[in-house]
Amino acid sequence: MKKASATAAAILATTSVHAQIHEGDIAVGLNDGVITTGTASNGTGVITEQQCVFGAEFGSQARTTDPGFDTDLGVFTPDTDIAYFIRKALRKWDGSNFDTIPPEKIRISFGPVFGISTPDTDPAQPLEGVYTGTSGGEWHVHYAFRLELNGSPATGVSSDGVYLLEFELRELTGSHQHSEPIWLVFSEGADQQTLEDAIAYANAEFGCGIDVCVADVNGDGQLSPADFTAWIAAFNTNDPSADQNGDGQITPADFTAWIANYNAGC
């Protein structure tokens, strides 16, 4: 699909209000059978605003449980187990890039499960982390991330800075493909401008773009006559996805706009 205009992105962002993704969490869904992350979904498990780079800040004792991960209901088969896999050694921002591997590590745990830490060097294969299960096909989890130095919380001034964690999400069972790389940019005692600069660099260097299609009203990742039925339903319920011309109103003119959007393809 091609990139949508700012207007289309705004429409889909408004539609995501129905998705029940917890505010501040990373939205997780399935786009064409691939585990996908972003900031919004269509309410039925398709990510409408894809994103791979996310900012975060450590709190007391260099630890945080945010951001969490959340899906719409019924996205995965009930009782499916999902885990993080660490792809690279931890990196630290030097003001211009993330090439430096620091002595600090990030440990990712869940409840009493101790979890694993980032390795000293980049592994040949991603390292398997903690699996957590879905409930009713929904996956909502908050791992604990802790910055450590020699096994203890890295709270010293020398550990202040911005760190880059690269990982992916995988199912234990099932036929869905694992996610593309995901990057969390963590601040430990860094000022806001430094964090923003590091996030901007990570987005430019690694980030994935927004890939949305406003005519795909049912959000199944393809254009078909079923989208016309979905548009009628959206129109009748005054759903924001029916606003195909982006004027902020739902009127018969949106039908003409939907036809144009459909014919333009995605």
C-alpha cells in the first residue's frame, strides 16, 4: 500500500478510538499475517499507524514497566504465547549515533520470571525472552525493563544517557510471522532534548513508515467489494472511517470520495 496523506492519517487516527488500545501502550496487531506494531489499530487487529521506534524513560532504580504492549480482542488464538527476542547488544547514544556498546545492560523480566539481559555482543541469532499468554485472544503485557551495571541498578551518574534496545516479537505456536525489528529508546537521567535527538536519529535510521489505505474501510489489508459494505455500515453508524474526503463530516459526498479512493488503489 502507498503512504496516505496527512488527512487520511488523521481519519484513521480518529478511527482508532474504537480500538481499545490502552493509552501509552504499543499497539500490536496482525497485518497480512505478520506481527506488527504501531500507535493505532482499526479495532479488529490491523495496525493502521505502523511504528517501530518508541521512546521510554527509566524511573526509580533505573526501572520501568512502560511502555506496555496491547492488542484488540481476538487478534490471536486464545492461549497463544508471545515472547520478546533480543536481537542486538544494547547501544548508547554518543550525541551522533548508536554505535557504542556500553558496559550497562537492560534486563527484561515479567513478574517473578527473571528474564534475560542484553548480551555483551550482537548474537548470531535473536535471544529468546519471557513468554506471556493471551487472554481471549488479547495480549496485554507490561514487561519490566531495568538498566543494570554488573547486575545492579545502573543509577550512577556515569550511566546517565540514552540507550537503544532492539528486539522482536514472536509466537510460540501458530503460523504468524514474527515482527520486524522494534526499537525502544530509553532515557536514564538524560535531558529531554537529548532524548528527542536520539529518537529522531533512530526513526531516520531504523524506523518504519506509516502504511495506511483510507479506502480499506474494513481494515483487512486489501481493497475489495467488502469495503463498500463496510463503508455503508460506517456511514449508518456515523463512524469516522466513513469520512472519506477528510472534511470532518459524514455526508453523501463521502461515497463519491470513497469510490475515488478505491479506484486510486493502495
